[in-house]
Amino acid sequence: MFIKKFFGLMLLVALIILPQNVSAEKTDWFDRNFNFHRMRNVIVFNVDFNQNYNSVDALNMRDTYYKNARKLKCNIITEEEARRSIGYQIGMDLESMARSNPLGARQVIMENAYNIADGWVTATVDTWENTYYIEPERTVWEQRRETRTYYDAWGQRREEVYYVQVPVTYPPRRVDVSTIQMTLQLFDARSGAQVFSRKDVRDREDYQAQKGMYGRITNSFFEDVGKKIK
């Protein structure tokens, strides 16, 4: 009974730690004539989401985003800091404007970004989706560990371990799939032109796993752009 429980526990642990199927596809474009090294101050706008989140989730995802933004290897200016600084310079209350017309306030920041920064970053979550499919019943061949006892030439009892191939049938199962797609862009503050763009699409066979992929997407983007800037 103990042995059965032990192997049952080991099987459960193995199922938990085995990696789920993951796919990722990144598509980049960048201006080969642009001098990224002169980027010393960059405004990082808040992420645009296609759905609402509770306050705790929103704050955690914001923290993850700005933590990863530090990998740009330059001075990071948040959207809120840019509103206050540019609003003071041009004599506009961008804080109030942002509450009633956030896109308008952001546009004013972009038009005047060159006063405080060399560029700005925007990020949009285009897709945040949970789907599933049914994997039909399947039979696969697997190795099974067996033991047998024998006596050697001196009459000593020995145990031998060997492996055999056996068919194992698994019943139909539901497979949850989490999908996220993001567009991240870097713009030059002087010209307003886009100089780097990435489309990152990822999915994972897991339930509501987008937050982890979101963190890896933003980390990868800021890390790669940071290599161009430094």
C-alpha cells in the first residue's frame, strides 16, 4: 500500500512540473539608419488593454511592465511624470485632461515629448484569449519498469531490473489554451517617427496563463531595445 501511494505521489509531482506546450512568434522591424545610442530619456506610456482588470491585477501588471522597462538602460519617464512635466511647461492641466480624455492628453505629450525626452514607447495588448480543445482518447507505447528475482551461480538471491514496452490508453481530456498578442513600439521624439516595432504572439496549454507570458513579452522587448540603446 505504501509503495502504491509513493508512486502515485511521484506521478502527480511529475505531471505538475512537466512543461506545458508553448509557442511564441516575434516579428520585428527597426529603422537601420536611426542612431539608437542617443536615446537617453524615454517616456514609457502605460499599456493599453482590450479589457478591464481589478485594481490588484492592474497594479501588479503595471509594476511588472515598469520593472522590465528599466532594462532600456536609460532614464525612464512614466506617463504620469510626463503629464506633470509637459503640462507645467506648456501651461495645460494634463492631469484633469487625462481623466476626461486620456487619448487627447497622450497626444499632447507626444507632440511635446521632445522637450523632455528622446523617444517614447507604446504597448498594446491586442489579444487576451482563453480557449480549449478536446484531445480524443489515445493509445501510446510507454516504457514500464519491471523486476524479477533469480539466483546466481553461488545460490545468492538477486533482483534484476528491466523495461518493457506496453500500450497505455488515455481517456479524452480538455486542454485549455491561453493566448496573448502584444504590439510594442518605440518612437523618436524629434520626428515622431516609429523606429522599432514588435508584434509578439504567444500561447500556452494552460488555464489563464497570460500574465506570465505578458511578463516575458515585455521583458524581452525592453531587453532587446536596451541592447540597441546602450
